[in-house]
Amino acid sequence: MMNENCIFCKIAQGSLPAQIAWSDDHFLAFHDIHPKAPLHVLVIPKMHISQLSDLTAQDSTWLGEYMLAINKAAKRLNLNHYKVQFNNGIESGQEIFHLHAHLLQYLA
Ligand code: AMP
Ligand code: ZN
């Protein structure tokens, strides 16, 4: 399911360019266009979900795969020490309403 107004859906579809770091059939990791750390990658499910608080028990079937996707993206980037952050809601700083994990490495 895709949201036609969502820029991360467009990146997942390949209709908007991004610097891809890693992907598989269901998940995609790409470099943040305005990095807040020496290395800043976003890891998304290709399926559109607006935000973490929209997840339900039905999503538990693939959320483990999402954690493994973050792990695989980090390994592809040779990262061993990093932070993973989710923003949820406008007041948290969420700007893009397609679920994404910020993968941040501060030590370059
Ligand atoms: P958030 O504030 O959690 O919604 O994070 C959204 C992130 O997406 C920000 O760090 C932006 O710099 C990043 N971003 C916005 N547009 C793009 C884009 N076209 N390609 C890559 N990253 C983007
Ligand atoms: Zn989307």
C-alpha cells in the first residue's frame, strides 16, 4: 500500500531519487538528505505506515523483520556503535509521516 502524497513512498518506489544504502523486498535504507550526524541513514518499511503510534498487534508479524532490516543496513555500512531513533508526532519533531528509523553514528 502506497500513499501518493508521501515522499518516502516515492523513494521506496524509485520515483524519487535517494542515496540508497541497503534494501530488500520489504525495507529500504537511504541517507538522510540533511544529516544530523556524521552518518545518518533512514530505514523504512516500503509499505506506507504514518507513524509508530499507528502500529497494532497485526503489525507484530513483520516488526521483527524491521529490526533485522535495521541491523542489516547497519552491517552494510560497517557500523557497530550507533543510535536508533523514532520520532512520533509533530511535537516530537516528526516531519515525514511515513514510519522511519533514524540510524545515527556520531563517531565518524
Ligand atoms: P523526522 O523529523 O523524524 O520526520 O525525519 C525526517 C527526516 O527525513 C529528516 O531528517 C529529513 O532531513 C529527512 N528527509 C526529508 N526529505 C528527504 C529526502 N527526500 N531524502 C532523504 N531524507 C529526507
Ligand atoms: Zn509513505
